[in-house]
Amino acid sequence: MASLIQVSITVDSDQADAVVGRLFDAGIQGVELVDSDTDLKMGLRTEIRVYHPADSIDELMETYAPLLPDDHVLTVNQVSGSWRHSLDLDAVELGEQFSINDHASQYPDRKTLFIDVGSGFGDGLHQTTQLCVTAIEALSVQFKSGFTVLDVGTGSGVLALVAASMGVDVMAIDIEDIARQACHDNAQKNRLSHRIDVSAKPPAGHRSDLVVANLYYKTLFEMAPQLYDWTKPHGRCVISGFTIEGAEPLIAHIEQLGFEMDSRYTQDDWCALIFIKGTAENQETS
């Protein structure tokens, strides 16, 4: 993969949502948050991490400068090969059936997936990733010939790899070039390229039996109509990337579109939700 840099921005936690919103509006995606939910040492500060190709640093600094509050700390770190290699050697349990980078067979009863986690686009550790995998595992009883999955904001492709390894075809989409490359490389590494189609967006009219979106809250709220359109009638949509506390307004917004709540999974303060898409006939008679 291309040489990477990590841009780390530390701000007061009450400023984080606004800063991330401005980054998204400027076209900067692939944001990772480290706050008191994931690291108690952060206290009332939040670290926002974004990964970019190393050769784009000069242009990036001009982009970031007007987007950040006065009281921020910005650092730029080279993502070294040795650091990425050491991460690759760490085994992680994933859901009930999988592990990541289990080179030493610590989990012989699990199917291991091998990913380059140094790209910063998903290492399987975060609760929301774990919850999405649990939801996919629960829904896998529906997997059959012709079943399709759409992984929205695929990042490193962890969720796409999980679904594809269960024998279904997956379209993995991400607006970030470097994330798509990471997903493509990880699909090749796991010999799943024949089942995973990596793209910036689905073709016009695309619909999948299962849509999975582990994204930032604001992005989920804005993309909800697209998630609905991309889901087949009677299909499922799994969303995560937010805390239990913030779930209710999102649920109400998504249900207004025609989705019906099916189930929820929680871990610590995080949750994942499964929705069912009703048919037009059902909506007219409800």
C-alpha cells in the first residue's frame, strides 16, 4: 500500500462533533475518534484521527487550517511499516465465529481473516465493528445463492470480508480512494476478491438484500434515504457507529422512511440496529 500519514487533531470533546462535521463538509472522510468512551485518559478531550497518502501533506495543511478551533493540537505522524507490521501480528476475536490476524492459531475454532490494520480504516477492535459482525452472523441464516450485501463506508473491508467468507457476494463502497485500496488489498489477501466488488458508490438502481453501514452518527442521519433506496423490499439494514444515548432520534428518522425496527445489539455504551424494509403496499395500508 501507499505510504501513509496520520493527522491527529485533539480538541475539547464538546467541539468534536462540530469539527468532524466541518471535515466531512470539506470532503475529508475516514475519521477515527478517540475519546473517554474508548480511552479514559482522554478525559474531556477528543482526538480525531484521519489517514492520508503521505505525498498530500502540503495540500492537506491548507485544507485543515480554516476548519479547526483555536484551542486545538494538530500532529502529523508517519505510519511506519514496522508499526503496521506489529499491528498485523495482533490477534483479535471478532463476533462469535471470526478472528483477525491469528497467525499463531490462538483461536483454532474461529475462521481467521488477515488484514493490514495499519491503514487506520478498521481493525475490528471497536465495539461498533464487533456489534455489526454479531448482527451479520445473526442474519447469515438468510444467506443463500444470489443473496447480496452492500457494505457502506467499507474502510479496511472487515465487514465485507466477514460476509464474503460466508459465501455471499458483497459490494464494498467508500468515497476514499485509499480506503478502497485497503479493502481491495485485504480481499486479495483473504482470497475473496471474486466475492467482493470494491467501488466508490453503487450503480444506479442497485439494491441489496442486506445493507451494512458502520458510520459516524451525522453521516448515518444524512445517508438514511440512500440506505433505504439501496435495500431490497423485505431486506435488512444494519447500522452502527453511535451510542445508545443517541439512538432514539436516529431510529425515529429512519422509521419515517419506511424501515421497521427489528432488533438491537449493545456493547458498553454502543449499539447496532437492524431494520427491515417494508414494501410499498405495506406502507400504504399501515
